[in-house]
Amino acid sequence: MLLVVHVLLVAAAVRTPAAHAWGKEGHYMVCKIAESFLTKKASAAVKDLLPGWAGGDLAETCSWPDTQRFRYKWSSPLHFADSPGDCKFDYAKDASEHMLSLLVWLGKQGTATTGTERGTYDRSESLMFLAHFVGDVHQPLHCGHTDDLGGNTIIVHWYRRKSNLHHVWDVNVIETAMKNFYNNDVSTMIQAIQRNITDVWSNEEKQWETCRIRTKTCADKYAEESSKLACKAYEGVQQDSILKDDYFFAALPVVQKRIAQGGVRLAAILNKIFSGNSRLQSS
Ligand SMILES: *[C@@H]1O[C@H](CO)[C@@H](O)[C@H](O)[C@H]1NC(C)=O
């Protein structure tokens, strides 16, 4: 744990924190989708590591790191991988890459030993951080521009309500979709995304999982995808822009696909950690 904290502090020193993450719903969906693709072994290992309050459901814990930013100050900047705005992702500066590889490493250590009380606790937190950061790196604006804090300082109107560009991508698009299409029911939205995974995206889905780098998580690849999508998300948006249907209907498919990719990839990572199998379990 000491090594982890040390590396994270070094990583933290090069970033300045901004606000927020996928909202609660976004993280919940990523983790629910991941759960449905876990192997039996991975699923049991995950359940074992979850804190009691999770009620055996990983998805219940996936926003937890957002509540820990004051307790674990080091973790705050790691929710982001903003870049200077050239629409290219700078691998070397990315803190989340460190974070993800460390957490995977932690998972590996854990499978070899039966941890102490304290060790078990740490691995439980590691799991929750990992699930959270895999989600975050798929939110395009988490790989947005540094000078506007990933869109946080771009104040816009989401239909009639005041918001900011970052929040639009974290929360507003999902909220509006839930209200308009999914009966305000998160499981209906999850089912719709899952149908797409097994249906329209079934071919590309195999590539989403592929991560050739054995010792890492391919977080840099996911962040690069996000920063490309972020560039589009910024297009035509200025201070005080009013974003409505046009923007919503362009953003929603992107958001839904990123949630799907986050879920599929989180499952592949967890399957790899806990059952040495990076393939997905078809559900
Ligand atoms: C399903 O896929 C289609 C085609 O890519 C896309 O337009 C739509 O937004 C997707 N729906 C969901 C719920 O992911």
C-alpha cells in the first residue's frame, strides 16, 4: 500500500483536480453491465471483496470513490486525464494509467494470499477504485482540455437549465434520456444498452475487450478514444451556448456506447484478474 500511495502522490502532483465524474447513474450502468459479463469465478471473487453495505452488488459501490476525495486527497486528480487541447492524448502524463495498472497489480497480489483484515480492506477499496476509474476514463470529457477543466468552466444551458459542458456529459444526457425514453428507470436503460451489445455491436465488442498489453489495462487506449470524442463534444460549444435536441441526439449514442464499452472492458479486466481469463462470459 505504501508504494501505491507514493506513486499516486507523484502522479497527483502533476495534475490539478477539477470536479465530478460520470454521475451516479453512469457509474451504476457501467458496473451493472460489467457484472453481467463476469465469469462465475470472477463474480464470486468480486462479491467476496465487496464491503457489507454493497449487498453483494458491485454496481452499488461504483460511485463510492467520488465520496472519498477528501479522505483520500491523492485520488482526486486521478479521475481525470485532461490534455492541453490538441485533441491528442498524452500517454506519459496520464495519471489514471498509473492508477489502473497499480490496481490490477493489487488484484494479482491478492489472489495469491489470504489477506489480513487490513489487507482485505485495501483490496476491497482497490476494487471499487478500479471499477470507478474504468468508468471515468470512458467519459469523453474526462479526457477533455486542461484549460477549461474538462469542460467544467464552460457554462451552458441544458435546454432551460444552467449547467456546464462537463456536467452535460456526466449527468444531463443520461437524465434526459432516462426521462424521455426509459421511464426514468435505470434498469430499462441498461437493458437497452445490453441489447445493443449482443446485437448491433456484437462484432466490434470483441475488439473492445482486446488488450494486447499484458501488464497494463489499455487505459491509455480508452483515454485516447475519449479525447477524440471530447473534441467533437466541444465543437460549436461556447460560454452560454444553449444545448438542446441537436446536441442531445448527437451525444446520446456516444454516451450509451461509452457506457457499454466501459462495462465490457471492466468485466474483461476483472475476469483477467480473478480467473486468468480475459474473455467475457456471455450472459
Ligand atoms: C443502439 O445502437 C444504435 C446504432 O449504433 C444507436 O443509435 C443507439 O443509440 C443504441 N442504443 C442504445 C440504447 O445503446
